Amino acid sequence: MIKQGNILARTLHKWVGLFAGLQLLIWLASGLYMVIVQLDFIHGDPMVINMQQTMALPEPASLSMATLRTQYPDATRIGLKPILGKTYYSVNTISNRYLIEPKTAAVISPLDETTVRDIAVFHFSGDARIRKASLITSDPPMEIQRRRLPLWRIDFDDPFSTSFYIDPYSGSLVTRRHQYWRIFDFLWMLHIMDYDQRTDAHNLLLISAEVTGLAFTISGLWLLFYSFSGRRKKQAVTK
């Protein structure tokens, strides 16, 4: 009976360990990267400047907040937005967003490529040139996740393959990505075992891996029990 239990424990421990050991290796490798590389760097904070800008409306402004409320009765938000050293009105409605020049009352959104390039350079801390600018209206890359389209993607020719994503309707730098973030994102996918959206840390596959790891530990303890039992039996026979 003890021999059969020993064989069963060894077999279970071996095959469960094959899967659990591989996933454990992935967890350790991905976790090591997450610990070594600073999170601020992963977020791209050192690559961004001029995020805080002074806001001041020109005097005199031909367009007032009261006028805006009249012109946009369905507005959900009316505020001020600094862009490249100038201040604009920012109006959000249920269906659209607008940037409005206070002196001329002209709607300047969506912003054209030249302006978006200037915004990207204004916020970029490096001195690399822009390699490519592209307007994304559909089929967004996974790295921007569920952010609202359209977005301009500005790729810089720097060692980190930095990309800025800029909203053409607000002029905001929505997010930034670079090669080390992309490595982090790939390792995060492996770490939480969400190979689709890379955001669900409570998915069935991860839970199954954790149960498998628990089974591997229990089978190891079971095997250890039979190992000691067999040793005690051998010592008893020897005496």
C-alpha cells in the first residue's frame, strides 16, 4: 500500500511539476524585470516635459464663458486648455469635443498634423527627430488599450522607440509608450496569463495555474511523507 502510494505521489508530482515549474519560471523572470526596471521609467515619465502650463486668456477675449454656454447648451464641460503657450476654451458635449480660440471664436479642432507634431516636440524631453506621424481612426494597437479614437501617434527616432499618442480634439498627450514599456506589457501578459486584453488578473487560466502550483506542493509533501515512511521501515528491518 505504501509502495503504491509512493508511486502515485511521484507520478503526480512529476507531471504537475512540469507545468507548474514552467509557469513558476515565467513568474520569476517577469517579476524580476518588474522589480529591476523603475516603474516611473516604464510609465515614460522621464521622457515627458512641460506637462504643467500657465493658463491666461488674452485681453480682451471676444468670447466669454456665458456665450459658450449659450452656443453649446448640451455641453457637459467647459474649461480652459493650454496648448503651446496659448490658452483655448475646451468644450465637451455628449457627441463631440471642441477647442476654441478665445479672440476669434474659431474652432481649431481637430488639430492638423503640423500642430500635433509641434505638441509632441514640446512635450518630448529628448532631442530626437520625429520619424513618423500617423492618425489612428480604427484598429488601434493594443498598447493604447481602450482609449478613445481618433488619436495621433507620433514616433520618435530615439533609442527607446518612443511613441506619443495625442488627442486631436483636445491637444492632450493621452499616453506615451516605449520599448521598455512594451517589454513590460508582454511580460505582464505572461505574468497574469491574460493573453487577450492583458488586464484581467482574475482569469480562469491564472487560477488554474495557482491550483496546479498548490497541487505540486501538496504532492511534494505527500512524497516527502512516503520518503520518511520508507526510511523508517528500512531502519526497522535493519535492526
